[in-house]
Amino acid sequence: MKIIKTYQPDLPAFLKIYLVLSISLVALGLIVAPAQAQETEGFCLNCHGKTDLQMTLPSGEVLPLNISNDQLKISVHSSNGIECEACHTEIKSYPHPALSDEIQTRRDLARSLYQACKKCHSQNYTKTMDSMHAQAAVSGNQNSPICTDCHGVHDVTDPDQPRARVSTTCSQCHAQIFEQYKDSVHGAALLTENNPDVPVCTDCHGVHNIQDPRTPQFRAATPELCATCHANAQLMEKYGINPNVARLYNLSWHGVEVSFYKSEFPTIWHENAVCTDCHGVHHILKADNPASSVNPANLLVTCQKCHPGAGPNWTGAWTGHNETSPTRTPFAFYTEAFYSSFVPVVLWASIIYVALQIIRATVNRVRRSLS
Amino acid sequence: MSPETRQTSIQSPIQIERYFKRFSLRQRLEHLVLLLCVGVLLATGLPQKYRSMSWSLSLLSSPERLERLQTIHHIAAVGLTLLGLYLAIRTVVLLFQKKLSGDMLPVVQDLRDAGQMLRYLFFLTENKPKFGKYNFEQKFTYWFLFFSIGLMVVSGFLIWFPIFFTRLLPGGIIPAALHSHSTEAVVTGVFILIWHFYHVHIERLNLSVFSGKLSDTDMRSYHAREYERLVNEANLKGNEVSLDTGEKP
């Protein structure tokens, strides 16, 4: 009873009559002229426009019931004629029906009300069901995000306008990661110059069906993920970045191992380095930045993460994302040059010599049998 | 070192094949160990090199099997290295004792033989060169494998213990060793398959390295100069036969 009482603020009798009448009128109006917009909204705001309207939930939390008209005005829904009852489907009359007993907290209420999103956005809603966030909810984390946590409630606007908004949205929960990202080469370009090319969170992690990035599958797919931009010659040219890094990585010891695991044992964790092991994950910096983990000054320490005990010469074993060259990697260059002629010479010399011997032996046998 | 002969009398109506001792038991065992090690190394190495091919995937069906394959490869590698060290030490010792046989050393006659062989193959002469104990083809096989296996052992240890070796050597040798190890293996494999197999299995079935002996007929047709030398030696000594393996006692 308490719920109903708090949910139904005391109103003077004349206002009640007025409300009933106007709801009927609106209903009539909707039947007669369904195209007419912003009817219920103004109507609901009669009460919900009041700044002190609130109720207490069974948990004791106070739920403000005030809806700001300013918020509504900027929302993509309201401005397109999608009004309160489109989402608040359970409210059809006044007094409003009581909340279900299952709803104890504000979070319970939010998790129940956001189901309305799937009415229109079923595709994205379904995608979220496969996400890491949905899994967290299933395993009991009620704070794992629902549509409204990222998109807003009454003030839903374009989630990626400006693009930096995506990253700040994620930072509401992933604050630590955001701290790393904001100073990275990607994050800084995004936040300071609204760069259209650098990845925001969702470019790498996906949008609605965000997957766990700690799985062997995600790890093995990392080079491919980075290559979506870093193998794009046109895009890389803009920033003076070598577009062959991914191709050359795939030929390296690390790359060969990783692609082998990816195709054969995708579910088995492996330790061979992928891009992020050396460059960092969220705090990726330009290689010439003195703080970068792949800056020549820091490279050995980075290698030692996986190759403990490696000495200062060790970094020379890494051909980098470079073709072998006589100046940069002379040992590898001259070895490759040697074999590029040695292999065909041995192969063809053996074949020709043996072929000549077979011909000669055959001719001899033919002659002998004819004579 | 007594020659193994089954010849008794030339007047005999029955043709009795005479055999010449070609390899000692020790040499035959050395070849067997070499064959085993190289075989195992190729069988466990090539699937690693061509790991994305379907035939190697059937072998490498799990990371554990890949690891086991590498372990077998390493064991065979140690075996081959020990064989190489043993031969090297033995060679040095024999050299100091002045007992080292020079049969395998390339000499100018080999070049002449090769020239005549080419003329013969191009139908410019009807006479095959008369070869000594080891012909130029066999010497070429020996020295090709000598350098090839040497390179494989060195590059193999470099990529097996890269951290250790780069403490002393520049890091750039590691990718070079990796490329060399991987390519040299294929070159060696192809060379053995085409060159060596033709000469010992197809041209004629020459199993002397397993049996240790070579028939009189084979000696006369493939090692004529050595045959003549041995017969002359026997005649000088007045013996009927005194055929040496070329190895000093």
C-alpha cells in the first residue's frame, strides 16, 4: 500500500476530474487525428514537469519523477514524435498502476523499463544479449550496462556525435582504461582534435555485441583487428605510417605462430606476441615517443617481458616491421640473397645432371638392344 | 682388414662373384646414425616449416604434439651434433697420427673426371671416366652434406638458444639463422632426394654402405681405376688378392 501511496501524489479532486477528462480527450484526439504530435508529452509534463515530484522505492531510494523539458527537446525520440507512452507502455491511465513487487531499487526499475527499447530496436537489443555485458548481468552483476546507461534515458541523442562521446560514455564505468586511452596516440587525437580516423572504444571492441577481449580468440584476432586500419595504405599515408606492418608481422616468427594458432587451435591460449603485447593496449604511443614501449630505448625491456635474460643485442634479432635491408639487417639480407640463388642453382643443377645421366643410360640400353 | 673374397679359381666353370670390402663396420654405423638423425630431423622439421599445409596439420593436431615434435627434433639434433663432433675429433687425431686417409679429398683428377663425364653425357665421347675409390659425384655428395649439415647444426643451435648466443653475437644473426636453417633443410632434402638417391638407388642399387662390400662387377664398372690399382698392388705383392679398404690399419 505504501508504494501506491507514494506513487500517487495527493491531488485536489478537481484536478483528478480534469486529468481523467483530458486523458479521454487526448485518447479521442488520437483516434480522430493520429498524426498530431506532442500530445501526451505535454500532458504527462503537467505532473512530471514539477521539480519536486518524487517517490520512495521499497529499498528506501528516492526516485525523482521530474522530467526536464530541455532534456526531452534534444532527444531524438521526442523530436520525432515518439512520446512517453511509446516507452512507458505500462502506464495507460491515471492513477498509474502500482510497481511490480520485484522492483525494489532504482536499478531494478531501470532494468525493467529498458526492455521497452527492444520494441523498436530489436536488432541491437538482440546483439546486446550476446555481449560481455549481458553475461555479466546473468552472472549477477546488476550494474552491467543496459541500453539507457550508454544512450541516456529521456535525452537520447546520437551516441557518436561527437565521436569522442563514445569514449566518454564507456569511461563512465571503465574509467581506468579511459585514463590510459586518453593520452594514447589514438585517444589524444580523438579528444583534442576530434580526429575522424583514430579508433574509439567501439571500433575495436564492437558496439552492441561487445565480446570479452581476454579470450584466446580475441587475442589471435588482434593483428587482424589492427590491420583493418594499419594495412589501409591510403589511411596510413595520411599519417606517414608504414602500411606494410601487418603483412611483415605475418611473416615474422611471432606472426607465423599466431596465425597458426588462430587457424588450428583458436580456443587455446598462446604466448606469441601480438601487436598489443609490444605496443600496449589502450596506451599505445608513437614509436618515436620516448615513453613508448617500442621506442628503441625501451624495446629491450619490452622484449624481456617474454624473453627474460635477453641481452642488449637481442633487439637486433627483431627485424622490425621492415623488409630486410643491407643496412638495417645485413645478416638476414645477405643470407636471403644467397639462398635466392643457391636454392635454384642446386635444384636445377641436380635435376639437369641426373636427367642427362638418365638420357645417356637409356640411349646406351637402346643401342645395346638394337646391336 | 682382410679382404672378403669368395673367389677361388678363375678356371672354375661356375662364375663366382668376388666382393671387395668397401666400408668398415664403423663407417657403416656412422652412415646409419647419420641417416637416422637426418631422417628424423627432416621428418620433424619439415612439418614445422610447412605447418599450414594439410599434411603437416595431421601431425600437428595439438600444441602438445607440436611440442613433442620439437623435442624429438632436438634429440635428433643432439645426436647429429655428437656424430659430427666425434668425426671431427677422430679426423684431428688421425691427422696428427698421420693415419688419415685422403680418399675423400677433392683432387685435380676429379675435375678431369667431371669434364670427361660431361663430355660422355653430351655424347662427345663413348668412354666413361675411370673412377677411383670415391668418384667425384660421391665426393660432391660428401662435401655438400658436410657443409650443409655444418650450417644446419650452427643455425639450429642459434635458433634453439637465441638468448644465449645474442649475449655474444649481434642479434641480426637470429633471423638470418632462422632463414638459413629453414631453407638449407629444403636444399639438403632436395639434393639427397635427387642427386644421392639417383646415384645409389636408380643408376644402380648400391647398398655397399650397409653391407660394407662391393661386387667385382660394380668395382670394375664404377671404380675401374681403384680396381686396377688394387689388382696391380696384389700382383706386385704376389698375392692373389690383397684388397684394401683404403683405410690404413
